[in-house]
Amino acid sequence: MKFFKKSDLLVISVILAVGIIIWILYQCIYTDKAPIAEIYYYSELVETVSLDKGTDRKFSIPQEPNVIFHLDREGRICFEESDCPDKVCINTGKLNKVGQFAACLPNGIVLKIVSQEKNNDDVDIVVGN
């Protein structure tokens, strides 16, 4: 009993190839742009952080002092500490590429990496009320 036909394998190969090509194009377009981190608190932009290399600091936003961010020397930012029950935001890891984001939903905080050169055609994230 055969599970796959030759045409099924061809369709799967084409879908994988298109996905890989789109991923490579996305990486090529956005890797040369200087990234910044935007921190939103319940859909309101509260802080913009430049991801400069060589800077190492920990900080929080005034709206949620129990949520601490860490900007490391390599220009990556992450959630360092949070008082949320599940700690998914902390386990997201360090972000440094345009398009990456992390969220601490119990505290209403979204951290996203965007390009310094804003363009209205760029993809954005939508955060509900």
C-alpha cells in the first residue's frame, strides 16, 4: 500500500522550496537595517530602545516595574524578570532581528524589534485592546 504518489512529493517539494526562498529574501531585506526595540504597554508605545552594541543595562518601564528587560553588549534584548505566573516571556529568548517579538500577556507588555527607517509598507503587529 502506497501512502505517497510521485505528484504528492513534487507538490511538497515545491511548497518547501517557495517557503525557503521567501525566508531567504526576508532575511536579506531586513538584516541590513538598524534595529530598535519598541515596548508597548496595552497597545501604547511607552519606550523605544536603541539596540547598540557595547551597551549592557537592565531597565523596566514605569507602568510595570516588576517586569525587567535586559539589553546585552551584543545588541540583544530580552525579558529578564517578570511577576507573571507562566514566565513564557522570559523563555522567549534574546531578540535582535527586525520582525522578532515577545509578549508578557498577563502584564500587557509587547516587545518588538523594528527597523529605524520606518516605512508605511512594512509589516506591523496589531495588539488588541
